[in-house]
Amino acid sequence: MRVEDALRYLRESAVHDRVSQAYLVTGNPAEEGAAVAEGLLAMLFCSAGADGVCGTCAGCRRVRERTHPDVLWVEPQLKSRA
């Protein structure tokens, strides 16, 4: 699923009050995985509300900077040699 499609699905879920308690986002943590996770979190914490994501409010900024106190980012620190 493309990043845009995943975010559209998640936005529709939020609009219809059908957001799950947890989502597992897979993918490259530096690319599509991060983009989907950041987009979802921005939707949830944005001060602009359900109309969209402003990208500039404190919630959006903290998500983008990965400093939001309600978000725990879990990703590998080093490349695995398995």
C-alpha cells in the first residue's frame, strides 16, 4: 500500500470515529514506514482538528521532531547482521 493510500484510509477512519487503539507500521523506518507513522500521529495531535494537518502547530512540530511525550518511537539503532 502506498503512503498516500494508507494515510487516506487512516484519515477516513478518524473521520468516522473508527480509530484503533494500536497500529503496527512496517516498512523502512527512514522512508515509507516513518512517513505513515508521522502522518498518522500528526492527524491525531494536530491542533487544526479533523479538517487536516497544519504541520506548524505544537503537536505537528513535536511529532515531526520526534519529541512528543505521548509517542514512543521504536526502531533499530544499528543495522542487523542476521
